[in-house]
Amino acid sequence: ASPLVVGDMVYAPNADGNLYIIDLSIPGEDKLIDTVELGGKLWSQPVTDGKRVYVASLDHHLHSVDIQTHKVETISLDGAIAGTPALADGRLYLGSFDAAMVAVNTDDNSIAWNTPVKSWIWSGPLLVGETLYFGDLEGNFYTLNAADGKPALDSLKPDGAILASPVLMNGKIIFVTESGAVYSLEPGGNKLLSLEKLDSKLYTAPVVAGDKIL
């Protein structure tokens, strides 16, 4: 997964199960200050609330690493997590390979809610206001209430598996499917607008750059 960069600190997850912590302010080539053994393959980009770094693993665990001490607390989940979690207001939102979206309270590591969906969730959700947006490997696109995990709208079914996280651009939800389609959705709406159909498969999240989607 991509590393998390916070100021001069870099938190780099690796498929060997380690989180490598690098301090860019250290002169010279050797900037590695710690190797935190977490276990399992780490395919999910970490997120932080400023006090702890959260790293999800393919071995069905969410790891919480103290930024100062690097002490680890581990939460057991029911499925592998490959996508980047969404984090806001003391909650983490994670999609897993056991076909569920899960909310975790960061203050006590308790499960706030667990909402089953129709297939594996490969990517992380997009949180807009109080609503989560994400897709699954069967090509279903979901809109859930972040407070309780209940569907805000019926799921939509575009034209292919969804492996990438959505993004927000100019107040609209943008997401892509494996088949090469790019879609737009109004927050709170259920009408998909097809923006483009590309002659290639899409597995990574789009990036907003000015008025363009990369």
C-alpha cells in the first residue's frame, strides 16, 4: 500500500507484515527509526487521528499504533482488509473480504456496527458528511448512513466489479468500474451519470487534479 506521510514522518506498510517508520528529518541515508511487527500482509494505506496510526491487515486484524511509543493494540475482525479505511469523529470505517462494512470506535476499539453487503469489498469507503459510499466485487454501489450502517438508498448496479475507492469532485461522487467505466453520482441521489468508457480495466482510485479526473 501507499505510505502515510505526516510532516517528516513516513509510515510504510509492507507485505512482510511490518510497518516501517521513517523520519525524513534525520540527516544521511539511514532514516529508519523503527520496524513495528504487525503480522499478515499489509495492503491497506494507514490513516491517523494525530495520536495513533491505524493499519488494517489481510490477516483479519486492525492494528492501532501509538505515534509516540509505537505500542500496538490489535482489534480482531471477520475478514481481510485491503482498502484504506475512512476516519472521522472517532470512528473508522472499513470494508472487508467477508462482504461487510464495519465501523470501529477508536476510543475503546469496539465495533459500532457491522453491515453485510453482497460481495467482497476491496476498496475503502468515501465519507461525505454523514454518508458512506463504496462498491463491491459484484459491481454493487452502496450508500450507507455512517451513524448506524443502515442503507441510505437502495444499492446501484452499474456495469462491472468495483475495486477502487470513490472520490469527491465538485460536490459529486466519482467512481470507476473494472470494465473501464467512469460514473458520477449526486450525494443523496440514486441516478448514475456515465462520464466515460475507457478501453482498459480500472483497478485504482481516480485522482482529482484541478478540473480533471486522472
